[in-house]
Amino acid sequence: MASQREVIRKADIAVSDLVSNGGYLNPMQANKFIEYVHSAPTIVRAMRYVPMNAPKMEINKMGFGSRILKPAPGSGETLAAADRSKVTTEKLTLTTVRTMAEVNIPYDVLEDNIERGRMEDTIMRQIGLQVAEDIEELAIQGDTTSSDTYLALFNGLLKLITTNTTSLAAYTMVEKEIFKTLIKSIDPKYLRNPAAFRFYISHKNETDYRDTLADRIGGRADSLVEGIDAVRSYGIPVIPCAMMPETHIVLTHPLNLIYGIQRDIMIETDKDIRAQSYIIVVSMRLAMQIEIEEATAMGTALAVN
């Protein structure tokens, strides 16, 4: 067993190894850290991730707003000008905000990790998993008018979805009619593959809905209560989401949700000898947007018990 002095010496080396390239993670370290973020069981792992090299980034959106096929003209003739289709193009701008985390690690929690030679990996993994939860909270509950300074960084899903919103105040529990209403509120042109969409609801509401189905369904009742597979409504998976308020339900294709991390992730370290702890500060820039807002739907004001 190493002495306390030796543990601290090794810890100094391990913590200092986190810092390179002027404090910024090198590309390999940054990719590993983002892998940790994506490994957490949050909505973030399903969203479309865009690596960013600058505080702002424009994403091109290209598509057709209506039918492009027309009856073919006669041999040697071309389509009339009025029948020719023009691609519609738009730009979506991702604008990052700066975030920071300070982590204090007491000396007395270091020894096991140091002796096993996994200090750096343990630190980055734990920070990455918590960052994923924090990104999920901001991506869903972000509100620039919030008194919570973190949530006020940018607007999340519950503020960005405005076109297809439905009040659920008449419901006291999650029922299939709610899911049907949300599906029908989206233009059918976006729902060519409904199974690729997801309903995002709170864990409590998902549990209640699963229990309701188990009460109704004969042979599958036990599997709904005992199993971990996602329940479905009208063919669409119903996914529990830790940071989704019980009053809200969101329907969207997960890749319609875009978030970015600027790759210049900074790690800075210090040591507080009075508190007998290491200080690790992580700075990173985040952005979030919905690519096609009209392809989402949201239920609000669910009067759950």
C-alpha cells in the first residue's frame, strides 16, 4: 500500500495529465470525453450531434415543399416552366453559450483510483456522465426568462416548440388519446416513418402508462410490468426522460433535435492544500436547436396526480 505522500504525488501527476495543449483537450481526449457524454442514458445520446469548431455554425437545410413529379411531356419536349421544381434552402444557426463546471476531489478518495492506474479515466468519465444529464436538462427546460441562470442560457425544447402545442389540462393521467392528438397535430408529410419518432415523457408518466396497459392487455401484461423494452403508442416508442416535467409530453424524431459542443474543451486544475482537495474546472461551449420545428408536437399542462 502506497503512503499518503506517494498517493498525493501520483495524484499530482494524474491530474496534471488532464491538462495539455494550453489547457484544451487534444482531439483524442475531446472525442473520448464526448463518448462519455453520449454513453449516458439521456435524450442527448439520441439527438443529432454536431461538432463545432467555432462559437457559431450554420447548417444548411435543403428540401422540397411540395410534389415534384409531373406527367412526362412528349418525346423531345421539356417540362413547362411552371412544372419545374425548385429546391428550398434555409440555414439553421447554432450559437454556443459558455458553461463551466468546478469539481473538487478530496485527497482521501484518490488512493483506490491511483493504485488501479485509472485516475484520469475515472475523473473524465464521471464528469462526462454528469455533463450529459446537465445538457439534457438545458436542452429540455432551457428558458432565457428563467430565474435559474443555467437554464437561462438558451431556450430548450419546451420553449422552442410553438407550432403544434396542445393543452392537456383536461387529463389527469396519460391516456392513448393524448398520443393520438399529438400525432394528428403534425403534418402527415413529416410522419412517413412514425416508428422513427419518439414520445418523450417523464419517468412517472411512463410508469403510469405502462401500468395502464398492463391492466388492459392479457398475455403481455406481465412483460409490460417486468420488462424494460419501450412501450409504444400507435407504433411510436414512449421513452421516459428524467428531465421532462410531468406536465409535458413531446413528440419528435430524435434526429430533428440538434446539439453542438465546441471542440475546444478546456480543463484547468489546481490544488487546495487547506481543504485537502484537487480542483478541476471544465469549460465548454454548448448549442441546441430544432431543425424542423413544425415536425414536432407538444402537450402541456397535463394535470397529473
